[in-house]
Amino acid sequence: MTQRLTTCTFCGTGCGLYLETSGNKVKGAYPSMSHPTNRGRLCVRGWNVHEVASAPDRLTTPLIKRDGRFEEATWEEAIKFIVTRLGEIKGKYGADSIAFLNSPRISNEEAYLLQKLARGVVGSNNVDHGAGVYNNNSVNALLEQIGIPAATNSIDELYKSEVIVVDGVDLAKQLPTIGGVVLRAKLAGAKIIVIGERRQRVAENAEYFLQIKPGTEAILYGAMAKVIVDRGLMDLPFIHGRCEGYEALLAKIQDYDMLAAAEACGVPAETIEAAALAYAQAKSAAILYSSGAECRPAETIQSLVNLALLCGQIGKEGSGIFPLTDHNNLQGVCDMGMIPDRLPGYAQVGDAAIRGELEKLWGAKIPETPGIPASALFTRNDGGKIKAVWLCRYDPVSSAFYGNAAAALDECELVVAQHLFMTESARHAHVVLPTTAYGEERVTFTNTERRIQIAEKVVEPKSGVTPAWQQLVQVANGLGADWKYETSAEVMDEIGKAVPFYSGASHDNLTRDFGRQWPCTKDRSFGTGYFTRFAFCDEAPDRKLKFVPVTRAPQAAEGSKEYPLTLVFGHSLYYWHQNVLIKHSETLKREYNMLLVDYPDGFIEINIDDAKQMGIRDGEKVRVRAAGGKTLVAARITNEVRSGTVFVPHFVHQVQQQLFGSQETGAQRVPVCVEKEAA
């Protein structure tokens, strides 16, 4: 048997592992003992995700829908069909009638070529990724305040942190390897502060667990800032030397009343004060939050960045801000420009100078007007403008929280789906193109700490199946382009020209170590572990870090006599992104579907005390009513949710559809009434 070092592509941690092969099959996976992110550890998903490639229901032939039924087609027929229909739709409705959406799981090479196809060939900025509805708030807030829309430090540095704040992310379920780092840091002496609506495993080991009311994060951070200012614990040399907007922040902080904030958050004032003092007095403190999984209003991110700047907890080892990415390449697809208003490297599409440089590189004109985001398409707020959609490894019918993706796709005149399997979204497509799986192609991904890594090709793909990036090249050339990429390494070389902070990240350089963390430039080819100056590369001038006074603190969804509880949509271990990968791994299905035996149609989590008061027992059906509708679902009684709050996983779609009606709003928190179903 042969072992090959590669990168796990399940979540945003990007663990190093070895894939063991025999013949042309992957037989096993083993963790790398030396990789700085996982240090010889691997979660159950990493041990078994390679099983997906050998799933018996993988697609191997292009499919074209004729008279409502899919028929096998040759690659030439499928590409010709796509090229013809795209040309017809563009000619009839214009370039802005076509949208290109991808999964945050696709490679950097695929993401770059997809947005290049959209912008440089079709002429549309209608590009977005599956987590764009939530994650782009984080991108915009971080760009405004610190200039870097990514983690400021490395995961390995958490071992050197004196305080670690974990906000709104269940590390044990979503990013277990990072969860292990946090717990081992605690054993080494770090204090853990957990902030969130639900009790979770890391919270059980925290010095301070602030179980807030839904939607009150910004109020909490404002109250913590008030404590720090009142105690005189600000890092004034850092603030005066490196920041701007401090006086405006101070004026806004005076509006906070500790007792009122504590009542609004549902957390004792003394607990808020203790957590604030621990953070401010630490020599190094890090904040970890979920950037793309939960619906994050920009104000919550601005508030936590304000706190870090106030205490000077940024720009040094063991400190910083970590916007954690659940998907394996959420960071990378954003870097590549899969955002409707930003080019590769995060420049605004309206920036004429940067756009001109990219046009020169591509030899094509790029539209200057921001595109239509995915959320507008799925909620039909695009005014019916979108007539064609390209889905690159993306299954919005199963995973999009906003709107009604199935209905939106059915209204389109052309839907192209690239995927390993006949997903729920692919069933609504007119053309389905099979793609290569993990271990069947050599491409790159960028993890949650900005580490650009190669996922190696260890086996040959199934006969007739080609990489998704090659399919994009064929379509682009069919539409009149002259793309001459022969390898994914050549695509990466061009990425280095389009994205300055990737200029040194050639495939050759990435193989010399466990990848490189951007900025990785030709002058700084070893990459950057943590930022001391906040610029994308050495050539760019350093910038002032910016305080942003939060003028509108998001509030919890207000209850009433009729709807006294707050329903929160979020993650569940047993609905990992609708199990799109887990469903095709026999081991992972066994590990993750145990709870679904008890709740096969989904569940609503109810606090133990609330359930006792309502006379509800675990497993029985309850009626959930909201202003927009009602539904029937099984109750799961647990102490993970606080009293007054109920919880439903994102992907129990019947609850969303029946509560919101035909037009799902994507509301993350909804006032509801829960009643015991009459016998």
C-alpha cells in the first residue's frame, strides 16, 4: 500500500492527513503527526470522508433533461447544450440574467475560474457562494475595521493564549479539532469564555459561560467594553498609535447601563463584569466566532472587533480574531472573488484601477455594477431577473436557509449542476455534469487560518469523469474565450497574479511545507502566521485600525402573550449541512444518524423546565405556531437551550416552510408558541 500526504477537505480546519491507497482505491486515512493545525489528531469525519469517493451512486456520465426526464449524453453534447442555452439566454435577457453559485467546499482553482467565467466571459457579477448570506457580513465588517477579512492569527497560537473567547460556535460539533486545541489550552492554564444561546460541550469546561438571550451579542460586547472603560483597562498606547474612531466609540459606550444590558442579555451583571476583566487583563486573548454558519448581523462583529481593539488584543502572538469557517474552503472562495460586489483579492467591483488591472490580465471587460446575491434569487427578490443558474458543487435545495431554492430553480430557463451525486438541486437542473471526488484531482484549499494547502491526487477518477475546473474551461472556450490551462497549477499561477497576497503560493511552494498562510508573496514566500501590520502584502501601506460605534444593537425577537418563546434556527450535529457528504459514507452515516432514529422527521429542542411546565414529554409531537403559519414536529427535551428559547436545526425544512409560508424570509429568530398536541 502507498501513503500520500494531503489535506482533509471536510471542514475549515484543514487537517493534514495521509491517504493510503491500494490499486486505484483509497483504503484508509491517517493523521499527520507534524501538521501544525492538528498535530496527529483527526476527528471521525477526517478518518472516514474518503469513503465518499467510492459511493455506489456517484454520477459518471453527463445528463441532459429532455421532456422532463434525464438522459445520458456525451461530454461534447452536454457542453454544446450549455454553451448554446447560455448564449440564447444572454442574447434575450442580457448578461445580468445569469448567475453563478458555488459551494464553499470547491477548490480555489474552481472558484477562481467560475467567477472569471461569469465576469470575463458572460459579463455578469452575479456570483455568490453557499454561505454568502451570512459570511459576507463578516467579510465587510472585518475589511472596514482591520482591513483583513480573515483570521489574524494561527490556530496553533491558541496554546499561547491566556484567555480564549468562543462566541456562537459549537466547536465540539462543528470544528472538533479546534475544540480540542481550546480544551488543551485550558489544561495549560488558559481561561475559557463561552458566549452563545445554547449550552455545548466547550461551555461545560469554561470559566465563564454567558448563555445570552438570542440576538443580544452586540449588547453584551458593549457592556463588556463599558466595564473595561470604567475600570481604565484600555490599551491607550495601542489605541492612540494604531487606531482611529476612539472618541466616537467612547461617546457611544456611555449609553450602556450595566444592569439594563444584563437584563437584556439574560446574564448576571457580575458574570459580564468578570468575563470583561479576564479578557482585558490577559497578556494575550483570542476571540473565536462562527463567520459563515450562523446569521451574523454586522453589528455583532463590529462590537467584538471594537473589544479587541480596545484592549490591544490584536497584532501579537496568541491574541487576535478568528472568524472560523465551517466549510473547508469558505475562506478560499471569498479570496477568489466569489462575492457579488468584490473582485479576487476583495477589491470592490467599482474600483476602476483594480478592475482595469484584472481586465488587462484576462483580456476581457468586467462589469462595474455589483451583482445579485444568492439570497435575492432564492427569496425571489431579484424581480424575476435571473433566468439561468450555474451550481458548482452546490445544493441549495438541501442547504440554503433563505427562501425557497427549489421554486426559484424551477422558474429558471437553464440550471447547470456540477456534482458528484444526483442531489436535490440537481433534480431541478437541465444539465448535470459529474465531477471528480476528493483524492482524484490536485487542487488547493484555504483553511480558517489562511493556510493555502494542496489536496493531492492519489487515485485516478472514474472513467469519463473530469475535474470541474476543466469543465469550466470547456464552456468558456465554447463561448468564445481562449483559455489554455492544462493543469490546475497553471490556474494557481494566474491566481497569484490576480490576488497579490497569493503571489507566492505556487503549487511548488505549497508542497515544501504544510502549505503557506497568506499573505504569501514572492518576497515573503514562507507566508505569514500572524499579522503585526494590517495590510495584504508588504507593498501595501499599513493602515489605521478602526473603531465602529454600534448605533443599533440587535435585540432578541420580542415575545408576547400569544408567542412567548423565541425559536432559533441553527446547527445540529445530526444535520451536518444536510449530510451531503455524510450520506455517502457508511461509517459517518452510522456515527451521525443515531439521534435521527428517534427523530426521523426532525425535532424542536425545548428546555427541560419549559417542557415540564407545558406537560410535554420527550419524543411526542408538539404544535409550533408563528405569525406566518404552524407546524407539527417532535419535541427533544434538553438543557442545551435556555428557558424561553426553542431550537430547530437549519435543515428541518418543513418547519421553515410551514412557519413562514411559501416565501421563507430566512429569519434566524422567530417568536412562537409551542403547544402539546391534543390526543
